[in-house]
Amino acid sequence: MSHLPGSRIAQAYDALAERWLDHSFDPANGMQQHRRALSFLEQKPGAWALNVGCGCNTRFNAPMRERGLEIEGIDISAQMVALARQADPAVVLHHADACDWQPARAYRFITAWDSIWHVPLAAQRPLMLKLMGALEDGGVMIFSAGGLDEPDEHVDAAMGPEVCYSTLGIPGLLATIADAGCVCRHLEYDQHPEQHVFLVVQRLPVAGA
């Protein structure tokens, strides 16, 4: 197994960023899945959403705002962040590696769509525990992953630059969700027969709190 350092991932997405601009990317990609995830939330005005690996495409912002959410985003690519800031200046954006970045608040909703699978396998579980730990009680997280039966990590150059892909595998994902004090509300192979899954998880209230 092999992986690439975060700086290489950042460089790759700096070069690829314009592929995800709103006018050139499929506007339906992930939208139905996000609306399903958001449907598990009770309305709570003034709450925050976090988009991990937000990129420069802003299609998820509207459904999050429809739920009364303020939006924060983080991306390792400086070019992605610059384009995202131009597209929607109201979003609070951070240019940082999600593995090193520390949340400053609790979130009602977190999305990590086609992003955290670029994190090296050894860092996958710690990152997911951190993100799910940043959810408010009852908060919801949606993320996509490789729907394999076992952990896996590989480097792929299908988009041009080499990028790392890794997954804990479905058993590992479900174990991590449980260890984070969350429950899986939905798991779907949404692009079958491709091994692409998305999961919707919800943070359970802490007993006695």
C-alpha cells in the first residue's frame, strides 16, 4: 500500500480545480444524497455546517442554507479555496489539511463528499473520529467512501495527476461510527456497480447529559 503526502494532493487539485466550477460540473452530483442526509435534521436556526474538502463548487450551499445553516468550508487546495471564495463570499473558508485542522465549534451538519478518501489510510480513522466528535448531539454527517469489504489504499492517476485513495472498508467504517458515539442512518451503493458508497450518520446524545 502507498500514499501521497498532503502537499501532493493539494498540488493535484490546484491543477484540477476548474473542473469543479459550477458551470462545468454536473449540478446533480450528490444533491439527492445531501437532501436525504439533511432530512434527518430538526430545524435549528443559527447552527453551523462544515464542508470538508469543500472544493470550489457551491451546489451544496443552497440546501444547507434552506435548513437555516451557516456554512464553513475547509480544503487543502489553495486554488479551490480561492475559487470558492469568489463563488460564495458568505462562506467561512479555511485553507488547511483537515487532518491537522481543529474545529473551533460544534456543527449541526458535516459533509465530506468525495474528499476524505484522499486521506492516507493510517489517518482515516483519527480524522473521522475528530469530525464526528465535532457534531452536536443529534447532528448529522454525510460522507462518501470506497465500499470495499476490507481496508485498502492505492494511488490512481485517472484524472491526470496522481492522487491517493483509501478506505477503511465497510466493517471498519461502521466500527468507527459506533466508536464515535454515532449511529448509521443510511448506507447506499449509489453508483453501483462502482464501489462508491455514501453514509449518513447521526450523533447520539451523551448518556446523562
